[in-house]
Amino acid sequence: MINYKFIYNFALVILFPFAIIYFTYISIKNNDLNFIKNRLGLVTKLNNQNNICVHCASLGEVNGAMGLIKEIEKNHSLFISTNTLSGMKRTKELFPKLDVVYFPLDYKFIVSSWLKLTKVKSVIIYETEIWLNFYKVCNKYNIKLCIVNARLQKNLHKTKFVKRIYLEALEYCDLILCKSEYEKEKYTQLGIKGKDLITMGNLKYAYKPDQNIKSNNDLKNINNYFLMVSTHDPDEINFLPTIKWLMLKGTLTVIAPRHIKRSKEISNLFKSHNISSNLLSEINGTEKKLIDKNNILIIDSFGDLPQFYSNAKYIYVGGGFSIRGVQNIIEPSVFGKPIIIGPNIDNFYDEINSLKKQNGITIIEENENISEQDNIKKTFTEFYNLDDDLLIEMGQTAKTHSLKYEKIVEKYSTILQERKIIN
């Protein structure tokens, strides 16, 4: 019989020296010594006496958990852990008074050190971070462990090795709060059942537009553009014919890639097709006032996207043409704009299907008879010609649907207290 735990831990041993080299390099490159220290279980200079850890893998997870963190922070002492530099930066922007540390590598001796030094009593994992040794050591030290907004990759239960490791880890989990019935079913197929597996709803519905969203006066003359958000490869190349067609119609395209580091790569892509583009960070006020609708505007800086939602005519949320799957459709829906997505809807399956039934979202369905580029242009041409009143109605449908779940944070907070994850 195959010993999956042995294979997992043996692989960690083999990878250890490479991990040390990599994290040391990243620490030196970014002048952040804590990146290697925290990863190795060394946590110092905590400013607060914390009982609760909320773990958010990266920037996107930090944004998603923001509402819950603010709710817990009202009555409890907590710190936040993350895996990435961007997650660290975003957390410090949102929660300057809270302690923020990097999550430990999944070695028992490292995890033990990290947990002892942080003195944490409960750990709340946001979405999908499942680490066998971390979960096991938490159980050993009687540290409460809960997954919120829980989701799993599609067909994960069919991958024997990962399934066995996840099942072993999840045995040590006190509570799993799923973001939808669809995600709960994935856990059930994995082999998790019982009173500790509960459907709660998507915490991303807690998103509220910041009342202090910075407004760039130099961009106020730009409106009725096509906004592409959270784009992944191959979104830009797939939409190339559509973007060219929109240019002929006098419509500007604004692109906000999911990973900002792709911005110059995207700019070079358009340049290779004789299309000019502007990086938002590189144009001054005068140039912003003169942005040519025959160019592409690429948002390549953190925090600038929200100001672009309000004046967009329609929004494409990226990822639906990649293995990764469609990104967050809830944030743009709050602004009451019609939304278009690709066919891979697994990340937001229930949320999207609910909107689709109400005509609150448009899915570019797969079409084997034509190329993806032609299929996208065909679908978008039909969408473009819709009556303005219908587009407004579609946007309002999405907004109304999202607002129905505005109390989602309170719902999570209540059960976390009832189950003594936070107390």
C-alpha cells in the first residue's frame, strides 16, 4: 500500500535546500528579511497580543477577506499571514495597525516554531490553503482551525495523491464553511461529510466600493469604454479582433491584468500588432486628457482599478478562457455594469448560474465550429448592439443580486463565535 504521507514529507525534504535558496533570493532582492525568517518559523517584533490568525494566500485573498477581518477586529485581537510580497503590501495598506507575517513552510519543526512564537489560539484559512503538516501541528497544540469561503479545484477528488493528502489534512480541521453548495459538493466528493461542513455563501459579497476611491480628474473625460479586468493569458490575444473592431467604433479599451507584472508584456503584444497602448503609470496629466481612443490604456498600478468601474459601459472579467477559471465577478457587479465572461465558470459556478437565470451576466459559450477569437467577436458584436436600456437593466440586476448578500460577514462571524473559533 502506498504511503502518501511518507511521499509528501520525503518530497519536502528533497525540496528544502531549493526552498532556502529561493526564499533567500526573494528576501535579498526585495530587501525583506522577514520573507525568509517567517517562512522558516522565526517570528519577531509582533506589536500586539494576538489570539487569532487569518491566513490569506496573496493579494486577491486579502481583498476577499477584508470584510471578515474588519468584523473580527472589532472585538478580537488578530494578525494576518500571507504567502506573497504583494499580499504583505496590500495587508499593510488595509490594516496598518495589525501585525502581518509570512506563512511558514510546511515542515513540522518550522510550523511548531511559528505557532509557538505567534502564540495563536485559532487559525482561519481563507479559501484553499490546505497544508498537511500545518493542519496536523495545529491539532497537536489544540489550535482551532477553520476554512472560510472554502472552495476546491474542479475534479480535485479524482487526483489520488492530492486527494489522500487533502483528506488527511482536513481530518484536523474543526470547521469548513463553503462559499456555495457547488463547493460543498466538491468536499463531499472528496470524502468530507458531517456537521463540520456547512454552506455559508461567498464572502466576496461583502465588498463595498470605498467611499474614498481616489478619483483622477485627468481621466474624467474618459467614459463609455470597454473595461477588461483581472485578465489572464490568453485573454488579450483572444480579444484582439474585438478590440480592433471597437477601435473602429470609437470605443476605448481599458485593461487591468490580474498580475500587474504582465502589463509590459501586454503592451508589447499590442505593439506587435501595430496597436499603440499607454501604461497608466507612465502618462502624465496632460497626456491623460488626450488619451486616444485608438490606443489601449493598461492599468499597471495597485489601487487604481476601482475608479474605472463607474464610467465603463461594459466589463469583461478575465480568466474564463484559461485553466485558472473566471476571476471575481462580484466586485464589478456592485457597480451595476453589464458583465461578460468566458466559459470556464468553475470558480464562481453557483454565483454565475444564479445571475445567468436573471439575465444579469453574459457568458461567451464555447463554439467548436469557429476559433475563440471569432467566437468572442461574434458574441461581443451581438452584445454591443443591445439597447442601452437593456444594458443598464442587466447591470442593475447584477447589483441587486449582490446586495442581497450584504450581511454575509455577520453570518460568518456568528457561526465562528458559536463554534468557538473566535471567542
